[in-house]
Amino acid sequence: MDQSWRAALVILAVMACQPQGLQAAGGRQLAQTAAAPAPSAAVAALLAPLTAAETQLVSLTASAAITQLCSRNITAVQYASAILKQVKMYTCINAFAALDPAKVLADAKSVDDKYAAGMDIKPLCGIVFAVKDNIDVLGYPTVAGTPALEGAHPPASSPIVTRLLKANGVVLGKTRMHELANGITSINPYYGPVLNPHNPAMHVGGSSGGSAASVAAHAAPAAFCTDTGGSCRIPAAMNGIVGLRPSMGCYNAGGGFVPMTTTRDTVGLMAREVADVSMFNAIFSDCHKGYSSVTLKGTKIGYSLAHWANVTAEINGTLTAALNALTAAGVTIVPFDMTDFYKNATQLLNDGIFYTYEMPREMPRYLQTHGYELSYYDLVDKVASPGVLRAQKSYRDKPLDTFPTPTDYVQTLRTGIPTMKAMWNDYFTSYGFDTFLVPGSGVPARPIYDTEPYLRWGDNKTYVSTGNGINNWGQQSTYECPIGAPGLVIPAGMVTEVVMGTQMPITLQLFARTGDDDTLLSVGQAIQPLFATVPAPPATPLCYGCTPVVKVPNFTVGFNPARLGGKAVPAANETTSYYSLSFNGTCTTSNMLPATASS
């Protein structure tokens, strides 16, 4: 057994010997709960499967859990214990990078002790919160999914985490992610892939895959994510939860998270209901002024035609049903064309402009201010993921006289961003709506062994598209980022995914004017009840008893990637992925995989 779990068991055993009744302010004993179990019984309880009552606890939305905690129907320790058991049950999805059960229980007990001493424990009352592993939490390493930062302990928590703790929240642990947040699948050949709770053969999106998977698996009620180009919202879409990218500048993370681009980086939120995210946003946002009551009848919501162009047939019907539900509720759907916006954004807001100039500048600053004896140059050489290594080397080693040049970067900041922000905001004024709707993703999650749409061929590191269309996951979450606009992903039901034929979540995404997060969340909370729901994950995960393994395939001499032509079906001994997927152990998921998954 892991040492951290042993320590947690000791703490539970000690607590089991103490009075179990809840206490009112000033230490007054309330109604006595069941008799305190012996220490050995407390140890056994943490290792045993969840009871029916604990299953109900972990199934509570964050808002409902906080209501129970603040009313003292449950203690913070009782709630944290149930969540920890769910985390342990879902260990196989690889959602957590670092988790200290003993610290979680001790921190939860601290909140209970505050209440017993007559102190105010609102607003969060001991709710546990997962934190993406590129956000600093004192006492935990910040690894950001890369072996280059393995064992790197920050000197302080990020300001956003400090605000969580001051609000009497409890850090649950650090969640796994795509290496350096530089990708959208959370497939990590060094730390292992994060698996989708709905079907562990599927990827979870990225880069905040562990945060999304933990919330979807009911192993966390909520989580911090980060979003540079969809990294909160893409995994939210793949897992069927709510994901918020706030307007730029609203969430203060200071220098307390591993950077990519300062123009686009922001901390965001994940939970299972828009109401939960709205509640947390009121605590964490520096821009919150107040929510408004939304009457759906007569409300106008835009319908961006450009965003729906590449939606696959498998999800089109369910998304259309969601639009019909809005119309039936009295919402006026306003079609409009953003083709000009995307045509201009492709030129003025090119991704490479930001990554090339801001990551090589900001990463050394982060390393230096944290006291790490590691240069950005050496960090890049230690990157484990092939695609991330290729991208990072392109940022680090780019000649200044090739596109994008320093002049291109300056022009983007001075001209491109203001021009595109004005164009974005003008759609709302011209068409008379406050929000507009797009698919959360053009496709549902795909199998890990059929996800990364590139083949690496030989030593020249040439990459050839296989036509799987990974950009379909990210195209809904790109150009709003540099202009600072907010986006909110909302669950919309389940569809039959075409590769494995299993039910996977789909979502819609709502956008608003830059800075109008309150309206975005008000409308989102009003429309979510109209959509189909995403079911709870299985009580026992389909990967239970297994450990996932991904490998970078070696292509044999004579294999011709051009034969695929971007569309052709590969032969049985070929792969359309960087990675193969297999499992150590036997479980339901391992029995579902085709033979080609591990080839």
C-alpha cells in the first residue's frame, strides 16, 4: 500500500476514537451519529467499497455538497473520506498526479475544528477541489506532466489556490495533464494516459484531462483547469461536464502556474453543473458583479454557422435536438455567419505567433522565480511526448527571420488582437444577442489508439496526417482565446461513437462578449436543464484492475504513410496513432480492445 494511504488510515483511526457527533458553534454537541468504530474498523472502512450513503455523497453536485457541509449534515472529514474512496476506486483512470490522503483528511479536519471553535467556515465549508498539475500548490510538486520538472516543489501556492484555502476549501490533489499543456488529448507516454470514465479506451481531451476525468468520475466535485487554446473546454466536452474559460484577467494566478503564453493563459473551472461553476466563479473571479435572472422566452441566442460546418453525423442529431429544445422553450435562435472573423483570425491571430515568442520568454521567468536550476533549453530536451518535443523545439530554435518574425508578433499585439476583439463584440451588437452557441466539439472522444492523427516517419520526423481530424476537437476553442473572450461548455447528452460503438458524451459551448462572464453563466444556467443529461459513471470503473500502457510505435522499413492518403484504412499491422494502447492486468476495457490497439 502507498505510504500516503497508510498515513491517511492512521489519521482516520485516530479520528475514529474521537466523538463523532457534529458540533455547533462553541463546541456544543449535536445529535450523536453512529457509535465510533474501533481504529481497525476505520482502517477497513477506507479500504472497503463505498457504502450506499457514501455513493450518494460523491454523487452530489458541488453546490449540493456545500449545502450539506455548511448545514453540518455532514462533516468535512466525512465528505473527504467518501471522495478519497471514490478516487481509490477510480485509480485506473490515472486522473491524479499527486494526492496525499493524509493531508486531505487533516485539512478537512481543520475546517471541522474551525466550526467547532465557533469560526465561520463559509463559503466553501470544506469542499474538496482538484487542481491541475501546472498550478502551484505549496506542499505538492508542480510537474506539468513533464519529466523535466519531476520533483519540482514551488515555494508558494498560486494566488487562486490561496483564495480557495481562505474560502475554506480543501485541495484534493494535483491532476494529470498533457505534457506542458501543449496538446489536447492528455496522452502522456511518460506518466501514462488519462482514461475517460465513460469508456477507458477513450482519450479525455486536454490539456486538463485529469481535472475533467476526476470530476466526471465523481472523484472530485470540482477542479481548477487552465485554458490557453481550449484546455479547459475540450476535456470538459470529452467527459460531459461543465468547463469555463473566463475572460482574460479575471482569475488571478499570479506567477503561480507553468506558463505557455501570457496573452492566452488563464485558470478556469470544471464541475458537473453550471450552477456549481457560477457559485465558484463568484468566489474566484475578480470581474464578478452579479448574475441576472434569465427568462428564456424571448431571449436571443446566436447560432454560428461557421462552427457547425464540420460536425460529424454521429453527433449532429443530438445537437439539433438541443437546439430544438431551446426553441420550444421560447428562445429565439439567430443564425449568423462568422466566416470573415475566422478568415481574418487565421492571419492575425496565428497560434504560432504567441507560442513562439511568449513561451521561450515566460518559461525561463517561471523557472528563475521558483529557484529551479534548469534552463528552458534543457527543459525542452527532457520532454517525453514526441509531438510536444517537436513543438517545443520549434519555439526554442526558430530563426528570427522566419515567420513569425518579431515584427509579426508586435503587430499582432498592437493591431491584430484589438481588431479581432472589436469584430467579435460587434456580432453581439449587430445581431442583438448576448450569447451565441456552437458545438462543444465537432466529434466525441475517440479511442486512444486512434486519436493522434499523425504518423512519425523515420529520423527526419516528418508528420503525415491520417485524416482523423484532431483539430475537430480544438476548432471550437481557439481564436476567442487571444481576444480574451469567455467560453462555457455545457453537457448535452450521449451519442454512439462510431469507432467502438459505445455511448460517449457530447456538449454545447456558449460564448459571450469579452468581459461578460456573468451573462454567460446566467444564460448557461438557464439553458442547461433543457438538454439531455450525461449519466453517472459505472460504480466500478471498466478499467478496474488494469493499468494503462501507451507506447510510441516503431514503423518498419518499407511502410508507406503516403498510402493512407489522409483517408485510407490502414492495414492490420499499421496504426493511425502515435500511440498504441494496452493494459497490464485484465479488465472489461482490456477485453474490448481490438488487436490493432496494441500494434
